[in-house]
Amino acid sequence: MADVSRRTFGKRTLLLSCLTALSLPGTARAFFDKVKKDTFLKRDDVGNALKSYYMTYDCTSPYPHKFNEVVTKQQMRSLQFYIDHNIEKEYIQHYLDTKKPWLQELRQLVEKEGAEKGLVSMFDDNPSAYQLFERIDAKPGQRTFPCPYKELLVQCKKYLKTFTIEWNDVCNKWCTPTWKGVAGQIGIDITVAPGETCSVTLNQPQQSQGGEKS
């Protein structure tokens, strides 16, 4: 990695993408149309971003690092603090209060487009979510994703030795109340099933035979 500069890394990445596209029949025109139109590829920091991503996953000492490590560590540090000071409820409420303008906009979208829009807004098109989760599997009325905290908490306890929280604290005092709080603010009802693979599922209102909500 030492001899790969920001400039050469970006150039090599784009060159590899071009060669891959040109090697596939019928894809060259579509590829160059994408290069021309895609705002992502026009950003002048794409090379830096890709290099940062590569260097993060290339770091395996004292354990394999992931791109979401800064987010997860900071959230667990905050969790450790408010559990130590017995202010879990106040912290969650503060989190929701600081997101109020965004949540109000989402509520309007949910009222217009339906409950599924709530899940889409919380996970599918939310940069904070896909910075946190390595993948998000979307099904109608449900989102599932691998827990980003469990493995890292083990490493933090082993090497930093400053964490006393448990994994179920993360599930029960951060993830579940936060997602349920957001859901309540935007007007949807969800069930959270934490685990190594976590799921968030819409609770659909039951319908009577006449089609009215029961």
C-alpha cells in the first residue's frame, strides 16, 4: 500500500472498471453512458474514497477492520456512557429530538406513500444505514441485516478493555428503542428481532372482511 498514491489508486480503479466493461459484449456503450451521466463518477473524491475503503479492509491487526468501525465504536462508547449514568431513556429521546425535522418529512412521505416507505427511508435509501450495515436484505414489509456490533464489541473488550456493556445492551438499549422510536415518529409500527442477523418487520393492521381496519 505504501507505493499507491491517491491519484494512481483512483486511476487504476477506473481503468480496471473500463477494461472489465469493455470485455463484456454489448456493455461498452452502456458503460460509457453511465460514466458520462453518473454524478457519482464525476465526484473528485472517488479515488480517495476507494483508497480509504481498501486501506480499511487491508488493516487486519490486531483484528480485521471494517468500514463501519468508526460509527459502531462511537455508538458503543455513547451507549457505555449513558448506561453508566442511567440515562438510557433521556439519550434515546435526545437522539429522536435532534432528528425531528427529518422525521417530520418522513412522516409526510409515509402518509402519502404507505408504511413500506417508512422502511425504505429508515434503511434502503438512508446513507447512515448503509454505512452501518454491510448489507441490507429487503423484502416487502421486512429488512434484515447482519449485526454490526457483536463481533466488534468482543474485539473492543479484548483490546481496549474499557467496555463493560454486553451485546444484549446494544440490542435492547440502543437498536430496538431507537428503531421503534423512529418508527413511532414517522407513523409506522414495527417488530424488531435482534440477533446475529437482525430483522425489522412491519406490523400490518388487520383487515376486516369489508376491507376496513379492525
